[in-house]
Amino acid sequence: MQYERRWLAVVAIGLSLFLSALDATIVALALPSIAHQLQLSDSLVSAVTLSYAIPLTVLILPSGDLASRFRVLPTFLVAVLGFGLGSLTCGLAPNFALLLVGRVIQGCFAALLATQGIAVAAAVVSPGERGRAMGIVGALAPLGGVAGPGIGGLLLANFGWSAIFFVNVPICLLAALLGIFSLRGVRLGDRRSGSAYRQMGGLLRRSQFLWGLLAFFCSVTVAGALYYLLPFDLSGVQHIAPSLAGVVLLCVPLGMGVMGILGGSLTDRYGAKPFILTGSGVLLVGLLMLTLIIQAPTTALNLAWRLLLIGIGIGLFTGPNQTLLMSVGALETMGAASALSNLGARIGSVCGPLALGLTWTFLASFSAQMGIGILVVDGFAVLNLLFAWLGWQYRGDHAASLQRKSLKPRARGDPMQKLFEEGERTMELKIVHPFASRAKGFQEFVVDV
């Protein structure tokens, strides 16, 4: 039996992920205003960003353990309402100390939202619909990060810096309301499921998961490095006005959003394998096209279509790859898989700018910084394609192994005998559906990965 409110649950999860990604970027524009009003130095005001980013990163793995042990609805409500409470604390903060407390609260609960979200979105739908769910979630999360500066600029211009925190409160309430209607009875695991850290270790020992995770890390590193490099190029080389530069930069998330949803639907129909490799290939081609013109002035349109191609590649890769990562283990391991995926994303978003910054310290010329910088980004894209190909090779070897085993005689009464006799070449993934307790039995799904 399928859960009739599963897509409402996916939307609730998508909103929560949008919220955590939004707050990671919306505060950046407000830092000068906060520093002026609270009389802070430029170095001290950076703590407003760090007090959110540090707990968000440190608590990802513990959040995976919590998500696997407790029911989804109470955990989701605690996380989303806790995030709203932190936002309210920041908006009302009369001094710097209370502002930091609010940001730490936001970061702690954002870690739980981000980690639980992907796992729940994968669990509430059947494996045949998982690609679409990952596509929707994968489109909303980057949209929050990209929309942050734009929304923050509008709020700052009209209401002041407190408004960038208050805007989170109605979104939190809406996500909580949707969660109450759609997440009752959902459970990723129980207290007997074992340690999530042990599950993470088990997942990392599976080549299929490891290569997919490394490919995902490289794709996030590419995106982080590219968004660090492009503002310098648009202003220093292309001499494009800030308003037009913002529109050009939107081409990447536009391609990611559209192709993420479309790629998810295609994954449900044809499987994840072809789109993971195709997305990685399109990403590399788009970056090579960008490399050809990044050191010389060109038109905004010439830049835009190349960035759109890069966004299409990332979007086409991410949804199918996330579907694969969530499908490697059983239902009880989804929290652990989501935690590792989020940790890879957080580390990748830091490694991209860090790699460029370290490279630029050895280069005096601005032109050389742009030229070598884009080659560093290209290198991460090559690694992304390599890891995606290695994952493809593993899946091919695993399928061949299953085929060879199917030729071996099996004892009468073996429950897998009929499957092998029929010549099935799919990997069977048996999951107790989160709403199976409401049915007379429990479902078994077969996923072609």
C-alpha cells in the first residue's frame, strides 16, 4: 500500500532543506549592517557566520544517529521549531552575545534538518519514485542557497537586518504544519537498529556507495570553487555590472533546478546509471567551454549558456546519484547514508574555495589566478567523472557476478531459486515500508540500480 501523503511529506522536507540552505547565505549581506549597529570589528563580525557553520558541520554525523533511532515526526518538529526559535532569538537579539547564541541554536538544529531530510524523502516514497523525490529535494536545497543573497538584499533595504532572521519563522511554521499532516508513523529505524556510526562504516566499505559519495563530494567542490571564482572574473575580467552579474550567476542554479527534477523522473524510468555518467560528462564539457573564454572579455550571453550547461550537468548528476546513495542499504541505514552525504557536501563546499585560495597565494598575476583557478575546478570535474565511472564499473561487475551465481545449482526450496531461474538481473532491495504497520503485511520493492 502506498502512502497517499508521501509527496506532501517530500514538500515539507524540501522546505526544511530550503530553510537551512537559505540561512547559510542570507546573512552574508547583513554582516556590515550588524557590525555597524552592534559596533563590531570586521574580524569579530565573521563569528556570526562561523557560529552557524561550525555546529552545522560538527553535528552532521550525530544527527544521523538520532534520525535513525527515533520516530521522524517528533524529531522533525523539534528540529524545525528549534530552528525557528534560534531565528527568533537572532532577530530579537539586543547584543552580540545573544546573537551568537541564536546562531549556534540555528546551526545545531539545521544539522538535524539537513541530515534527516534526505533520508526521510527517500523513505516515504517507493523505490520506483525515489528519483523524483531526490530530484525535488535536490532542486530546493540549492535554490535556498542561491535565493539567500537576493531575499536578504530586499529585506535589508526595507526592514533592517533583523528581518533576515524573522523571515524564517513563518517558513518554519508552515514546514511544521505540513510535517504534522504527512509524517505521522514514519520511522527510519529503532533503538535496536544498532549504532549509526557502525552503519556508516558498513556503507563506506561498499564500493558502490564509496565511489558515489566521492563523486558527489567532487561535484559540490566544483560548485563551491566556481562560485568563489566567478565573482572575481565577472568584475575584474568581464567588467559586468553587479545587477547583470547576478542574473548571469543564476544560470547555474536554474540548470540545476530544472534538470534535477527532470533527471529524477528519468531515473525512476530508466535507472540511475546512465544519468550519473551523463551528468558528470556534461559538467566537464561545460567547464571546458568556460575555460576557453574565462581569461578574455566576452558577452554576458556567451557566459550564460556555458554556466547553464554546467548547471544542467550538476542537476542531471545529483538526483540520480543521491537516489543511488539512498538505495545501497536498507531502510535502517538511510539516516547514516544521509549523514555521510551531507558531510561530503559540507566538506566539499569548503574545499573548493580553499583549494583556489591556496593556489592563488602562489600566483601574482590576476590573469594567471583566473587561468590556473579554472584548471583546478576542471581537475575536480575530471575526478567527479572518474569516480562516477568507477561506480559504473563496480555495478557492471556486480551484475555479472549475480549472473554467474544464477548458473549454479541451488537447493530445492531456496527462496531465491525462482528469481534466478527467471533470469532476473536486478539487485533486490527489500525494505519494510515506513507505513507497513498500517497494512496487513509488508512490502518488498525491487530497484534496478
